[in-house]
Amino acid sequence: MAILVLGGAGYIGSHTVYELIDAGREVVVADNLQTGFRAAVHPKAKFYQLDIRDKGALDTLFQAEEIEGVIHFAASSQVGESMSDPLKYYDNNLHGTMVLLQSMVEHGVDKIVFSSTAATYGEPERVPILESDKTLPTNCYGETKLSMEHMMGWVSQAHGLRYVALRYFNACGAHPSGAIGEAHDPETHLVPIILQVPNGKRDHVSIFGEDYPTKDGTCVRDYIHVTDLAQAHILALDYLLKGGENNVFNLGNGVGFTVKEVIDTARAVTGHPIPAQVAPRRAGDPAQLVASSQKAKDILGWKPKYDDLATIISTAWAWHKSHPNGFEEG
Ligand code: UDP
């Protein structure tokens, strides 16, 4: 029996595939390679190039493979883009998940772990955020992820499927081996953008807004290492395989850093001055998002290994320095 990883050529998906294979699991990866990279897929994983909105292709896969559970990363994930192109998010994230669930129900595959996000909360009433706190997304990305959670709930009631939604805070860092890391085109995430400066790819980093109600006026986020996120997916899948009920877990370190603090840490890690310029706010950004992950620790037994931002950024820097063009040659 194999684990199907949808979006396994993307950033968090590829790291999860590495952890699954290290743990001796059989893995099938499916990815449309629109934002993922074939070279990011572990050589021991079986690979299908398909789009989850293509039900025929999914049906063929479920007929050909014995799948015991699905880990679903195949979605669009940029806050800014979701505000300028919301229908893309409804199509990739909601329509894609709908087609996937149709195919899973038809083929009797009834366990799924999937990427949700801290953006489901919107502007939190308090931090750290608990899973039971109010969800009122301020951007379309978070809205589609919250709707994916609700879709799973209704499908669960009707068809007995069980799910775990993992609400990630800010994923960053790279595999400690240096084999894989973060690569988006265009890049929009803070840590890789900052590291483009010492890599000679840009001359400064823009700080999106300096007038938020935070200690230095810049947004606060909870940065969590991608390998720790990957481990949480395996624990969540095993929880479902052991009969665990539907559940939602936050995944973060429980410590918030401002954009300026992240830039300062990257300056210390890289030894580069990394010039920064204040720019207008980015649409849809809440002022602060910091997780309580106590529930994942208590129920899943999750123990994040990387709780230090400098170490997390060091792993990212090792990857970007050795792969200035990501997975592209040259
Ligand atoms: N950010 C920034 N400059 C950039 C990219 C991001 O100031 O070039 C800020 C962004 O406004 C947010 C934080 O960095 O407050 C993290 O953004 P990212 O896109 O990495 O993750 P998100 O929190 O949107 O999931």
C-alpha cells in the first residue's frame, strides 16, 4: 500500500516525500508541474504528471495504485495573487479539491491529510491562536483553504471519509542534506526573497508596511521549518490510519518575529548587509499570526526540531547559496 502525495513536487510536498521515504514508506507523487519541479521529487517515489482537476487522470491513478491515504498539497498558495486573481484560487484550490474528493469517494480511499493555513483565521483576536478561535479570512487564499476544510467536513458526514487539516504558519528552511529547498517562480515569500539579496539576484528587500500595530510596525509571523511540517504530515496520516477522527491542527513554533527581525537574522546568518526599503502594505496581510501548536503536540505527538530562527534561515541559506537558480540548470 502506498501514500499518494498530491503536489509532491512543490516545496512542502517534496520535503514530506523525503521524510516518508526515509521512514520506509511507499510513495506515489502526482503533480501538474505548474509550480513544482520534477527534480524535487525523490527518485524512489513513483511519479504521475497530472492535474487534480482532471478526474479521468485521477481515476486512472486510483485504479492502478493501491493507495492507503492521501496527503494533499496541490494548491495555489500566494496571498497577494489570491487578491488579484481570486478565481484562480477557487479553481485550483476548491474545484481541484472537489474533483479529488469525488475520485477518492468513488475509489473507496477515505483518509486525507491536507495543507490548510494560518490565513484561515484572518486578523486574530489574540495570539497565540488556538484551533478553536474564530476563522474570518482577510484574503482569498485563506478563504479557499477554509472552504476546503468545510468541504471535507460535509464529505466526511456523507461518505465516511476522515481528514486532518494542518494549518501551517510560515514555512521556511530547506532539507538539511541540501538536496531540495524552496523554489518559486516568481518568488513571493519573505525568507527566500531576503536571501536573493546576498545571492546577487536583487539589490534590496521591500518591507510591506511599517504602520501595523506591532512592536516595530512590521507584520509578525511564526516561522516553522519545512522538515518539521513534513513530520507533522506523517504523524497526522498515522493518526488517521489508527482510526483518529477528523481534526484540525496548527503548526508553528509559537514565537512571532517581525519582518525587520527576520531581515536582521538573515543579515547575521549571511554576513551580508541586506538593504531594506519600506514599501506600501500588501493587500490581505493580517498584522500578526502566531500559533499555539499544543494540540498537535498533545494529540499527534509532534515535536518540532528547529525552534531557532537563525538555524532555520541557515538551512535555507545553504540551499539558496548552492542552488542560486533553484532546480533550474545553470
Ligand atoms: N513580506 C515583506 N516583503 C516581501 C515579502 C513578504 O515584507 O518581499 C512580508 C509580508 O507582508 C508578510 C511576511 O513578510 O507580513 C510574510 O510573508 P510571506 O509571503 O512570506 O508569507 P505569508 O505570511 O503571506 O504566508
